[in-house]
Amino acid sequence: MNTDEIISQITSMAVLYGPKLIGAILVWIIGGWVIKVISGVVQKTMNKAGTDPSLKPFLSGIVNGLLKVMLVITVLGMLGIEMTSFIAIIGAAGLAIGMAMSGTLQNFAGGVMILVFKPFKVGDVIDAQGYVGTVSQIQIFNTILKTPDNKTIIIPNGGLSTSSMTNYSTEPKRRVDWTIGVAYGDDLDKAREVIKRLCDADERILKDPEVFIAVSALADSSVNFAVRAWVNAPDYWAVYFAMNENVYKTFATEGLNIPFPQMDVHLHKDT
């Protein structure tokens, strides 16, 4: 094959496929821009409609993914690729990929279950998979938590939707529990009165239900009081820490002792 024939064939192919290729490139560029615009419109529409923040990333991801698939199919069709065969190939590849990515599909199904049944939402504080944090995002495959020390935790939705999880934000009120020990020989009635006085002085502790104070155990080194009080959920940790400090300071001024673990050792001399 001489140079003239090669040039002729290249020219013929350029004439035949050039317009299709140029058109496909233009459609790809314009289509990508249109997808961004549509995604932005969908996001704004959800914001105006007051859509649950948990649903926004999920729905945006699905819309964006479907539009990109349609764009790819359109561009391939413009290039003259037989779509029937292409769809069959995609189906076979999808089956193989699905088997290889069963965990990913499980995470997707878990994300759908979470968004449908709403065991938690964005902004809730949960304890799941060994982590405690505030739900930042619920994505298609993962849920993002922010911990109190500002770490980002990524938890797959599959395990999250099928395992136990504690949601601390579901109820508006929470019960705070303390175990407060006093030394053997101290006045228990006085200890109970001091604890009750400290609880009544904290306005964040609710009056109804009433604070519960009772001797819970005669431990090795102390007599333990079980103290249970109800607070509004946002006040939980502030009340918990404040009471610990107040008990320590007040017991010292009231002549009550907070014991530390101790052991009596008796030595017997053989005669």
C-alpha cells in the first residue's frame, strides 16, 4: 500500500467519522455542563422545598449518576456503536461487577433502608460500630460522623443498617446517672441531704420526674449512692460534669469523705 492509498483511506475515514467524533465530543462537553446545571437546580429545589438534609446527598448522587449514564449512552450511539450489543455487554459486565462488589451493593441497600426508615438523621448524635459522633452526612454508600474531638468517621451503610445503634438525639430528655460513694462510718442521711440539695440547686435538672437517690451497694471501700436525674438532652454532659465537681467540693466542706480503694492486711506470727 503506497502513500497515496494511505492518505486516501485516512481522508475517507475522516470524512466518514470526523463529523460523528466532533459531534460526540461537543455533546460530551455540553452534556457535562448541562448535568452540572441540572444538579444545581435539583439542589436548589430541595433546599427551597425543605427536603430532609439526610436525603439531599443521596438524591443528588442518584440524579447525577443517572444523567451521566444517559450521556455516555448518547455519545456511544453517536459514534455508531450498536446499542443493543452494548447493552447486552453492560448487562453481563454488571452481573460480574455486582458479584464482585456485593459489599458495595449491600452498602447501597443499607443507605436506602436508612433513608426510608430514618433510624437517625443529619445532626443526631449516635453510637454505632464502636464510634460516637454527630451525623454529618448520609451518602449513598457511607454515613459520615464527626466526633467530639473533630475526627471524621466513615461508616459503611451496610453494617450500620443491620447492627445495633444507639441514637442519643431521639428523645428530648435524658437521664443522668451517678454513683457517689461515701466512707463507712459517715452519716448517710446527711450525705443524702447534701446530694439532694446539690440537685435542687442546679436549675438544669428537671423537677419532674423527681431525682432518685438511694443506697445501691455496700462496696469494698465505700457505701455507694445511686443518683438519677432527668435533664434536657443538650444539658446532659454539662450537668454530669458539674455534679461531679460540686459533690467533691461540697462533701469536703460538709465533713463527708469520698473514700479511695483500700485494703486491710493482717499479719499472723507463727509461734
